[in-house]
Amino acid sequence: YWEGTEHPRFKLNEDTGMISMRHGTRDGRYHLRFKVYDRKHTQTDVPANVTVVVKEIPHEAVINSGSVRISGITDEDFIRIWNYRTQSLSKSKAEKFKEKIANLLNIERDNVDVFSVQLRRKHPPVTDIRFSAHGSPYYKPVRLNGIVLMHREEIEKEVDINITMVGIDECLYENQMCEGSCTNTLDISALPYMVNANKTSLVGVRVDVLAECTCGARNFSKDENCKNNPCYNGGRCIESRYSLQCNCPAGYNGPRCQQVSRSFKGNGWAWYPPLEMCDSSHLHFEFITRKADGLLLYNGPIVPPETDEVMVSDYIAIELERGYPRLLLDFGSGTLELRVKTKKTLDDG
């Protein structure tokens, strides 16, 4: 029961001990004071204090979130602050992960939110983590996942986790979901996902990645709207009766404010979202270079699968070798190599 007056924004179920928050409660830290009793052990009027931290997670944060799948750790283990071995409080893996991401992005810790921790499998445990980060505006998933991939071993060591997938992709599971075309869809539920780890709990956003057997790049059946933030690089979405368009900042010329060209000075690279998995597709790009050797494009798996886990190993790589283009392709039946002998080498600038 409440010690003193009931807080106007929270409700206590005295039979179950469950605390409910009223809709519309503002961001902030709330200190709630209760007294509990235990008839079995004849304990009465034992003080119990609860601190509730409320932070709104906007829709933009969810659709621009990065994600990792970890093995060997439950959702409770990830948020737990009580160390049973030392019988003392310690920093949770969730907090360590949050601090590491903020450090890698060189932003304030409060600008990173780990807002979804969901158990996917109990034995052996597999847990999905979803997080967002913002300067202004929110960073895109490709950047967040790219940072994790670049520093994967470092993150695993400092946070003490085993990352088995970066950028959760249900289409990567061979023959389990679809044959041929496959597209991942983010299903955001209105119902929260609660994790209870004794001295701490997380009530997060319930987010599921669903595999749809369609080619996302050619699927025009879904309506476009500004709610899904189709404009990149800070572009402002303008919705009309029949279509939408993006008002783009200077330097971004694509129809969705994409940067349509990149320049590198010998050792640079750019990270883009992976190509959609489609039965039939077409890829086109132009380049100019003075380097005779280099990788122009790679699309395929980066993180190795778990033991006994069969995942798609398909990949495509386009590179220059001594100035001539070379294509490497594997759609499951072995690597095909195609070399093109052009009249002149393509490293003529």
C-alpha cells in the first residue's frame, strides 16, 4: 500500500503489487514510496521505495533504430543490476552497451536509448536488442549497425555479450521464411514488452521483424506517407493528396534527399542499406577512378552464423583488378567469377 498520499500519475494493485502508469505521464524521474506486508513471514509495514524513469520514444526513433541479436544471455540478464555472485549492485549490460554506443558516436549518453530488449528463444537463450541515437535528427539504422559491425569485438569484450547478428534480418534464415524474394517489415505493437529482473525492470517497445515473401524494392502496394520518414539527411517531408515529396538541404540531390555521389581518397568507403532480396533485380552505378585495384561494391553476410545455424551465404562483389572489372557472385551453388576485358583499363580517371 502507499506510504502517504497516492501519486496522481501511478496506480497500485495491492493484491499483485503491480504498478501502472497513467497515459500521458511526462518524461522524468518519479520516486514512489510504499509499505509492504508478508503474512507468511509475519512481516508488516516494510518500507519499499520505487524509482520510475519515464522517457518517451518517438516513432521516428523506432523506425531509425539499430538492432543486434545476442546469444547466451536472456533479456533479464541484459538489464540486471544485481550481481548475485558479489551480492551487490553493478552496472547492467544495457547501461554498458548504451555508454559504448554513445562513446563510438561521440555523442552524449542521454542521446542513446536502448528501448527494446526481447527474448527470442529460451534454450539456449537468444535476445534481440534495439536502440536509437540522435544528434539532430536521429541517425539512420545503416550508420548505427555499421558502427556496431566495425567495433563488434570491442563491444563484445567491454559489455560481455556475444553478438550473432547486427541488423536483425529474418530473411537471412535459409528456406525457413521464403524462397526467392523476401523483405523485412518492422511490426511495432501498441502493447509494451516488460522485462523484470528483480531489482530493476524495463517496460519497452515491442518490436518484431517479420519476413514477407515479396520484393520490397518493387512492392508499390503500400501507401507512402510522411509518418515513415522517407526523406534522408534531414529532408522535410511534404505530403499532398496524391503523393509526397522531400524538401532537401543543400548538397543532397536524390528524390529522397539521398547523396547520389561519393568521393574517396584511396582508403575511404560508404555503408549503405543492403540490397533487397528479390527474384529479379537490376543494379546500376557509375564510377571514376585512378586506382587500378579496389572493391567497388559488396553485398552479403558480414557476421558469421551461430554454430549449427544455416543462414544465407549469397553475396555479390564487384571490384577492379589491374584496372579491369571483376564480378564475384554466389547464389547458393558456389562462386561464379566473371572478368570483363575492356578495350582500355577503367582506372584512367
